[in-house]
Amino acid sequence: MSTQRTLRLLSALLCFCLAFAAGFGVHQVWGEFEQQAQSKPLELFWEAWALVEEYFYGELPSPQERTYGAIHTALTLLDDSYTVFVEPQPRELERDRMRGAFGGIGVVLWRSSAGEMMLSPHADSPAERAGIIEGDVLLALDSEEITELTTVNDVSVHLHGEVGTPVTLTISRPPTPLFELVITREEIQTPSVTWRLLEQPPNVGYIGIGSFTERTGDEIVTAIQELQAEGSTSLVMDLRDNYGGLIDPAVVVASQFLSDGVVLYEMTRGPEERVIKVQPGGIAADIPLVVLVNNGTASAAEIVAGALQDHGRASLVGEPTFGKGAVQLIYEISDGSSVHITSAIWLTPTRNRIDGRGLTPDIYVVRGDGPQDEQLDRAIIHLQSQD
């Protein structure tokens, strides 16, 4: 073991000791470590922390900060960037994204160059109907001041809440004096799939999938059915900048375009492998299809693209994909946080490993910086050549 890794291990163990010593109520973990705490190596950590408590000049971290710090530090020892501890606030937002719907007011938030918390309402959202306009500055939420330390995530978490409950926003809109708006939260839908019939040529349908959420399976079926009803005879599916999401909806999407066979293999550290097969009843198994990918296409999106490519069902057009083919199991913790643990890797139907390698497009096209979508244009040309 290298000196650097040894130091990291010692640091992590020290963090755990600090958490336990402060009495944070991590009773289950403490039970596992109680006997080890009597050993001489850990006694050194207790001794070191006693000196820190006695002589450290600055302010000591809070019990919660130390607990979270202990977990974060320990997980770095795994050298796996996908095995992570997610604290309660970002975990709540993550759950909402995966559900595809949440209680809120329907606004986009960002920090201006001057550091102000800016607002822009979604069309026909509770925020817009209450009078919020783009460029409004948020000064306070429920009388809690927005400071320079308040993050966009902090505000997002506060705005999310139970449907039917009110939230009070203090708004600055010069030269109008400061004013308050009380807005009642409603269910905000966040669709994962968009679709339209392209103008040129008129028989090509476009389906964009931004992420794989609980809504995606139903949305892809609706998209295909509506496009076919409008006269679409071929499809472009856009998975560019799709970071992934839930694997089950990804399997549903792939299954719409495949008649049978395997969607993916899941390999654990043991001898077993899990074979995930095409679900029967796909409604677009024969329609010509091209898939757009780039280096932002990751995880579950690579599963879909890889399955369609391996089965010869669709050509990939664009740039090489990201290369995240690792499976994370998510375990909820009692305070609302969670631990994401890498438990397996994915292989495509022809047993190509995605993780660290990605997928190579059949037709390589750089996206470019101009207004013209050259990758989409090339996909359309490819579909026309198959007619």
C-alpha cells in the first residue's frame, strides 16, 4: 500500500473516530466498530483527537459536518467516483428529478454576475400566474434572507414542497419597491421526452430523451404513437447530453425498437451475471431509426444506444459516448441522505464493456458551434439513404 493511500486510510479512520466520539447516534456502525476501537491503532486516533479538542485554535466543525465528512472521506478510499454519499438536500432534488414531478412553483434559478439570485418562471406555472417575471431578484423565502452563501440548491429545496402549501417570496424589481408574493405550490411536471415531426423532410420524427426517469417509459410510447399518427415513417432518437438515470425505463425504451434478444448483461464481483432481455410488445420494431450520441451520452443512455447498435437496429451518429457503464445501488439513510454504491458493470448485448470505454458511433460527426445541427442533418441524410 502506498504512503499516500495509507495516509488517506488513516485520515478516514480518524474522521470516523471523531464522529463516534461526538456521539452522533450512528449506533449500527458503532456496533460494528466497537471492538476495533479498543485496538491500539485506533487508540492513537482517540489520543490525537483529544489533543485537537484541547489545543486547536479555530472553531471545530459541527457534529453533522463531522459525520458527513467522515463518510465522504472514507468513500474516497474506494477510488470510485460513482460510489458517493449524497446529503439530504441534494438527495431530495435527485428524487424529484427521477420522479419527473414535484410540488413547486415552476421557476428557473441562477446567480447573476453580480451574485443576485435570479428568477425566470416557466410558462403557465404558479410562479408566472402569481406575477413573477424573468429577471426578478429573490431576496428572501418565508422571511429567510437570501445571502451570498445561499446556493441555488438551497433555494430549490425550499421551493419544493407538498402540493397545496404556500411559500412567500420577497422580490426586488427596480424601480418597483420591494414586494412579497405568496405562491401556492402545485405539481410541476418535468417531462423527460420531447418529440416533433421535422419540417424537412416531413416524414421524419424527432424524439429527444433528456434523462431516464419514472415517466420515460410511458412518454416514449406516447411519442412514437403520436409521431406515427402524424405521418412519421422514420425516427431520429436524440440521446446527446443524456446523463442516464433509471435503468428500468431505459430497458422499456430499447424494447420499443427490438423484437427480442438481450438489452444488457449486468456483471457483479461474484460469478453470477444478470441477463436483462427485451420486453415483449415493442411498437416500433421495424421503423427506420438513427440514434444521436455525443460525449455527454452516459450510463443508461449508453445502454439504449449500445443495445440498438449491437442488434443492428440503429446506426449511431455523432461523437464517442462518455463511458459510464457502472451500476449504482442507492440506499436511503434515516436522515434523508443516501449512499450510492457501485455494485456491478454493464455489458452490451455483444458483451462490449461500456465503462471507461464508451461507444463508437457508426458515423462520426462533430457537433460544431454554429446554429446548424450538423449531426441531426447527417442522421436525416442517412435515413433517406435507406429508403
